[in-house]
Amino acid sequence: MKKTIAMDDNDLGQIIDGLTCRAGQYELTAQYHETGFADGDILEARDAEEARNIANHYREIIWKVREQLQYV
């Protein structure tokens, strides 16, 4: 089900920024699972594949938000 949420540009920018940071943390978590080392905080994930899938999902959400902003 699609829903519409109204908010100002600053709030949308904060959401995109937060999602970008979270995706980056999961990418570091995937790196940690692959190499045993990561330069930063890691998040809970079963393995590198799960962490990468979560990061990709966050990137997809970011893309969807940015795509919709182009037509507003």
C-alpha cells in the first residue's frame, strides 16, 4: 500500500542522510565479516551477505526517495 507523507526539504534531507549513514555502517559490517577488520562501528548481522543485503535495501530506499523528489 502506498502512502503519501508531507514534510519539508530539510526533514527529507535528514532522512536521506540518516539512511546513507546506516547503509554505510552495514557495508562496514559486511567488510568486517569478510576480513575480520572494519574501521568503524559494526552492526549486528549474521554474515557479510546479510549485512550487504541490508545495506542494499537502505540504498534502494534512498534512491526511491530521491527519485520521487525530482517530480515534486
